[in-house]
Amino acid sequence: MKISAKSWLLGLSLLLITGVQVFSQSSKPNFIIIFTDDQGYGDVGVFGHSTIKTPNLDQMAFEGQKWTSFYVAANVCTPSRSAIMTGRLPVRTGMYSNKRRVLFPDSDGGLPAYEKTIASLLKESGYATAAIGKWHLGHLPQYLPTAHGFDSYFGIPYSNDMDRVNDVTAKVAFADPKFEYFNVPLMRDTEIIERPADQNTITKRYTQEAVKFIESHQDEPFFLYLAHSLPHVPLFASPDFLQTSARGLYGDVIEEIDWSVGQILSSLRENGLDRNTYVVFTSDNGPWLVYNEQGGSSGGLFGGKGTSYEGGVRVPTIVWGPGNVQPGVVSEMGSTLDLLPTFCNLSGVSLPSDRVYDGFDLSETWNRQSKSKRDEMFYYHGDRLFAVRKGDYKLYFFKNNPFGYPAKVEKLDTPTLFNLNTDPSERFDLAESHPEVVAQIMKVAESHQSNMVFGETQLEKIIGQE
């Protein structure tokens, strides 16, 4: 039987396409984390916001997994970021304090050199690595991303509201923000290339750097950490997005971040990398409620940034990976602590055996072969174990100002208990009617604390002080 030239070419094309797909699926996967700053649980369309338009994030959730009970390991920036990078609770790594809860421009501390980050572990296995955006794990050379496994860095080393110029009051600076009010440095690797950083275009420039990295590393596995500086106040949006959202400036900022997500996903598709790349979108903590309309929304959750109530530590999370992530809504528990062990398992990297990890491998939950292995979550406020969740129930040992600022952390005379499945807003205390649950979680907390070894705090070290 004769085969026509047209049929032969079609067959060859299919063979080549199939071959490329088989090669892609058998190679090590790429990983991207998109990490926003102070974005609340309710600040995404698919998580319930009524006026902020996030079509790219919504589509990402429809194509991937929307996680509705996903937690950070701390309710403020620095400790939360240390946890996502190391897979370890901040109290283990020294990234905690009751006095200075984050790092500042005068800080002499940072993420210790002995800590292994996602980047340093993947780099040992041949991955190209890049950090773009806010770091906030130490601004001195020995603490920057390039000292922690990243081949390159482009971003600001701490929060965008720091280094405010002395003659501008906070009220003026936040009410009508201008980037010149904040002498924040923009860095490339270890060098300052712009100061003050032009924050009007910062989201767009982060995005351009991210797309450039993706396009230049198509032939090798890569890890990209894109940590947006926003929507942390002061708020800035580029001219294309300014005054375009019904939600005002805060909405402008979120909608530009949504555009950025669309650019990243489009780049993966256009370069044939989408079926071998996992993308995780999440936030570092809940919304900064004290800034009113310039802050975000925790949706139906109680509390915000600075608190260990649900609104301060449960964050909007989407996991995307066509062909690898089974689409759906996951209501089981997960945490940023789980990303390091998950990435390591998927890439064939062994976890170091010389330290304790607080994360779980979620890879089988991403492909829906099994439920999440996480059944417990420990919520620290500085060095204090504020609350513990086990299964559906969360037990509180302390209370706080639900707005987060000023903090009013006080030990409770009697622990309070909430069923987060039936009462995610934490309105109905069940401690009295469920003493057996209280006793069970108390034992979990006691066991956890009896084995906890605290690292030396890094956040209280100040330049020029002994």
C-alpha cells in the first residue's frame, strides 16, 4: 500500500510532536512561585471579591486547583518568607521576635547561612534559579538571594514603605503616595541600580524580568521566585492600570498583578513549557486592615495581618500545572511550608537529614492520588504558640487585636475552640461543649513544644550594636 507524501508528513509531524511531549514530561519539572505581599483571602475574584477583576487568576484556578485552607507560617512578612523558602517554622531558623517582628534597613541579621532554601536544594540538582521582587530576609550581602542559592536577583531587599524620607509624614506618604517619598533601593544581584526605586512601574518591570528568565532557560530546569512588593502599602500602579478598577487604587494594584500572572502563564504556553511547569500563586499573610480602603479584604475570615486569626494566616492559593495538577477545589489543609518538600520530591532531590522540616509533600494531592498529608498547623506569634489547628478544629491559647495593630497579645484564661469547617469566621466558641477536642489539641501542642528547639533570633540584631 502506497503512503502519500501528505500522509507521511502528517505522521512525521505527529511523531515529532509526541517525541517532544515525551521528552518534556520525562525531564525535571520547572517551578514558579508567585508571592504577593499583604493580599487578603478575599482579594481575588475566584475567592469571592465582587469588584476586583482577576480574569487570569480566575482562569488559573479553573485550570488548576483552588486551595481554600492554605496557610502561611507567620502573620507578617519576614518570618512568613523564611518559612516558604526553608520549609521550616520561623522559630527554628531564628526569623522571629517579640520586639522587632520583621527586618528593617538597620537590621544586622538575616536568614542564616546554614539554612537550605528551595533554591539552594534545586541548584544542587542542576536547576537555574532566579529571585525577582521583595526579599526581606536580610539586605546585607551575606543574606541576599545570591547567598542563598539564587543565580540572580532583581528587586527590593525589604518592604516598600521602609526608608521613608524624614520630612514626609506617614499620613501624607500613604494618603497620596509618591515613590520619591521612600528611598527604597532596587538591586540587581548585590548592587543597587536605582534609588529610590520607581514603584510606579515596579510590577511591570518584575514581570518583564520574569518573562525574560523563562524565555532564556527553556532548555534547562528552572525555579523562579517572583515575590511582588505589592499590594503592601504604599500602593502604586503603572499608567496602564491606574484609575481603571472599581475598587480604587487597591483594585488597580491587584488587577496589574493579575495581568502579570497572565504574562507568566502565556510565556510558558508560548514556549512549550506549560506541561512541565508547576506554578503556585499565594500571599505572604493577610490584609493590612488598619489602612482601610488602601488595605485588602480577608473575605469572610476573622482578623488580618499581624494576627494568627484565620484572616491573618489563611491566604488565597492557586496551584497550576496542565497535565500534572488535577483541576478542582481542595478544602484540605496545606501550607507554604509544604512547597519545599513537594518541589524536592517532584524533582528527585533528597531532603537534608540533619534538620527538622515542618512541611509535607503535597504532590499526590496535586494530582489527586491522595488527600493532603497535613492535618495539623501551628501558629506562632513571635515565640508564642498562639493557636493550633488539628483537623477541623482550631484551639487558641492567646488573643489579640483582630486588626493586628497595635498588637495586644494576651494569654487566655481558658482556651477557645472553633470548628473552621462549619464556622470559618470563628464566631462560635465550642470549648465548653467539646472538652475532648480541647484535650486532644492540648496534647498535640504539648508534644510539639516539648520537641521544639528555637534558633537564635536574627530580627533583634541592629547594625552598630553589640
